[in-house]
Amino acid sequence: MDAHPSEFSQGHSVAPADGGPLARGWKGDRGAPSLGELFGSVRTAAKGSLWRKLLAFLGPGYLVAVGYMDPGNWATSLAGGSKFGYTLLSVALLSNLMAIVLQSLCTRLGVGTGRDLAQACRDATPRWVSIPLWLSAEVAITATDLAEVIGTAIGLGLLFGIPLAIGVCITALDVFLILALQAFGFRWIEAFVVALLGVIAACFAAQIAMAHPDWGAVLKGFVPTGQLFANSEMLYLALGILGATVMPHNLYLHSGLVQTRGYGDSPAEKREAITLSTIDSSIALCLALTINASILILAAATFHRRGQLEVAELDQAHSFLAPLLGSTIAPSLFAIALLCCGLNSTITATLSGQIVMEGFLHWRIAPWLRRLITRTIAIVPAVVVTIWAGEKATGQLLIVSQVVLSLQLPFAIVPLVLITASRAKMGAFVAPRWLTAVASAIAVAIIGLNVKLVADYLG
């Protein structure tokens, strides 16, 4: 299923990119390829129908989509749905559209330059800029890891009765799952992720069917409302949804994952790879929107409709579902989906952490050691909060972690937009002006919302 690039003719070269036109504007050669052991390892079809070629590129988009539906999304969507009904569905939709645009730029960067976003930031900026960008990326990954630790631990507790503090510690062992899958090849990792996504989708489809939502109100909820700017609490949750959806580490992740495909070196082959990879991520992100919207719809149809407006804790939502939906199956489906989300997010956080550390620092360490370091950093605040404030505080901690992600977004988006808009760095694969304009508008909107959030908080 997998093959090293030397085993087939269409594998793209791993030679430094400093000798060609794409290297203009870079400080030095590219160095080691992104995710070196996985680089160009998935066979692609040089000839055949569009569908046959697309099949070879399907996969990275689903790993990216995992980040758009991790346990942090659950907390913000549950809180938003219970507090404001279907109103924040419009934020989930707009966030997803933003994600599609930004992930398409990541594809263009990874395929066009042979660099992931971390490598590109390192090679395009002076050290006094790249080091803060690296630290910002690490903060975002830690916040993501924190959400995964808590979500996975809660899932273990709901299904098996494991105390939260113990469950948090157990999550450190997930590194062995990743190492086992990686030993079989990258396609096995993708297959595992897609299978868990299927389980999550099935669980929510069943719960939505039991909840009987008002579909007219659901459709109306996808239309943006001015209430978002008038209500500071709604804005806070909206930014939490935004941060949980357009996640900074996903931008680094996708720009590296697209290079696992063995596309060729010619401009035509790279353009085709960009097109097929963009289709892959767009399809996957539509699935992510469906699941995120399902969480919010479930909260609105069960909790908000019955006047329970303050549901943000995952275990609280789990206990409320049985009496509200009249089925003992619903809470189990909720817990299974949550655990699957946590396991899936573990894989993507590990890969993005590897890309960020190696790309910015040229520091290559064993994936299991990198995973244990990031897990330890995330576990400490989770254990402290659990012991000090109790399990009821975990939901608020999840939401805070997602708002932190939103505040970190500009430090990933702005370099991405600037680099992909530079013909000196991108050569023939420079982003079209309309795409740069749309991405710039997204960056300005996110920065503006963050400024308003901070101003409201300080005021």
C-alpha cells in the first residue's frame, strides 16, 4: 500500500530546493523533508481517470478534519447550543468556510515549495520572528492537547467508570497506539482515523434522530445575526467555536501531510496534486461541519429547548441525555463518540507537534518522546484543575483552551497568507490575487474579533 519514493517514478524529489526558481526569497535550502519517514510514501496514480487519481490523495484531509471536531469543539458547541439554541450554527458554517480557504493555501504551500508552514516560516523570516512564531505554535498545540486529554479522560470515565484524574494519566499511553499504526504505514493511520470518524458520525446521526430538532430553526441558524457583536457572552462562545474549528496546528499539519503523496516534480504534476489535495480537504471539512453542527443541534434540541441554558460540561451533557431523549442508548453513543474524537485528535496532535518542532528548530527527536513531552505539558494543568476545582471545572477549561487557540490563530494565518502571496517564494504556484484577498479578509476578521474579545474582557 505504501512505498518509498524511490520505488516509483512519480515520487517527488527530496533534494534541496535552492537551485530552482521556487527557492528565490528563501534564506537557505529546505533541509530535511517534512515528516521525513513518511515523505512521498503513499503511491499515486500517474494515469487514469480523475476518480482513480483522487482516491490516492484522499486521506490527509480527514486527518486535518479531526482537528475541527476534537473534544474542545464539543465543549464550545454544547455551551453555544444550550445557551443560544441554533443561533451559533452560522459561526460554525463561517468557520468551516474559512478553514477550507486556509487549508487550500496550506496545500499550495506544501506542494508548491516542498516546505511545510513551519519550515517556510523558518526560511522566510529572521530568527527574532521565527522563534516567537514557534513558541506560539507550541502554545496552540499544548492547548489542543489539553482539550484532548480532558475529552479522552471523560470518555473513559463515562464508558468504564475510570476516575478523571486517573483517566488523564492514562492518556499519556496513547503514544503506543500511534507508533503501532505508523509501523504499518501511513495509509493505516488514515484508515484508522476514517473508521473512527464513521463511528462518530453514526453516533450523532442516531442521537439527532432521537432529539427531533426543529429543522426550520436549524436552517435559520445558519444565517448570520447581528446579535453576535452585541452580546459579549455570545461573542466569547463564537470565538471559542472559531478557535476550535480553524485550529492553528492544522495549518502546520496539512502543509506537511500533503507531502506524504508521491506526486511528481513537474509543474503540471504539482498543479494536479494541489487540485486533488484541495478536493480531499474540502470534502473532509464538509464532514467536520456536519459533525460540529450535529453537536450544536443536539444541545439546542435537548437542553436549550427545555430551558437548560448552562450545559458546558461533557459529563453533565451525558447524564442529561437519557431522561431528555427517553433512551438509555443515547448517553452511551455520546460517550463512544467522545472517546473516538479524543483518540483521533491524539494522532493529529502528534504529527503536528513533530512538524512544528522539526520545521522550526531542525530538532529531530523520536515521535514517542515528543509525544510524552507534549502530553506531560497538557496533563499537568488538567490534573491540577481536576484536583483543585473538581471535575465540574473541566468544561470551562476546555472552552478557555479553545479561546486560546483563537488568540493564537493570527500567528499562523498571517505568515501563511504572506508567504503564499509572494511570487518570489512560491514561483509559478503563487496564490491567485482573489484567493489572497479572501484569506487576508479572514485574517483581518479573526484579528478584529480577538481584539474585541480582549477589549470586552479588560473593560
